[in-house]
Amino acid sequence: MLKKILVSVFILLPFFLAGQADTAKFSRSLMPMEKDISLLLGINYWHWTYGEVGVAKNSFTLAGVHPFASAVFISDELKMDDHHFVMGPKIGGWIAGGASAMALGINAIYYTDFSAGSLRLRPEIGIGMGPFKVVYGYNLRLTGKYFPYVNSNVVSAVFLIGLKKGTTAM
């Protein structure tokens, strides 16, 4: 029941957060874009919990008063417990921002326990602001037969920690 509520909240919340601010006194032009190299830390939860660590190339900007963020990244999802070790090298990207703080992303993940594996494609939707996002995703199986210890549904929280900062004008 809690999982169904979480999925509903993450899918519907961005639409309820949409609002119109009085932007007449603000410039509509894009502010300078800040591009960073960041450490990516995350947690992916449903039936099994995976930690995530990686590196991202991300950018932040303002369009009027609305913040926008984007990232492309390489990471690894890790599930460690007393009985099984599963890792999932991952590559993906996401965009987030605007008045609703909506986040959209796509990932390709190869889960393996070193005896079998499965390639998954995970589209995501949720909320995101700056270096942080919380999304719901669904793992679509592309290769391999049934592979245990992989969530079909997942709620992910990711945070980016800047390692190298830079700013470029738009």
C-alpha cells in the first residue's frame, strides 16, 4: 500500500506544484549557466535497496525565476547483504526544473551477480531542484531471462556534490 502511495505522489506531485510567480519585475533571459563535475550519491529503494555512487557532468541555470538543472552521468548501483552481491553499472541523464520542479530521466543499467546478468532501461519521473532529485522509475528488461534481486519499480533519491566548478555565459 505504501509503495502505491509513493508512486502516486511522485507521478502527480509535479503537476500540483506548478504555479505562476509574478515575473514582471524579473528578466526573462537566461542567467549564466554553471557547469560542474560532481560526485553522484544515491539510494534506490523498493523491494531491494541499492546504494549508488558515480560521477556526473551537470549544469544549473535560471530562466527568469525558475531554476533548471541537467546531468549526464556514469554510476554503479550496489546491493550488498549477507547472501548476495549485485552490481549495476549505469549510464544515464536527467533534466529538472521549472515552476513545477519536474524531473525526467532515462538510464541504462546492466545488473549482474557475476554468474548471470540483465540489461535494463529505466525511464524516470519525479521532482528535482538543483543538485537533488527524487524520482519513480520502472526497469524495463531488454536482455536476459528473469534475473532475481532487481526491482521492477524503484524510488530513487540522488544528490550531486560538486567536485569541480565552472561558469560559462549563455
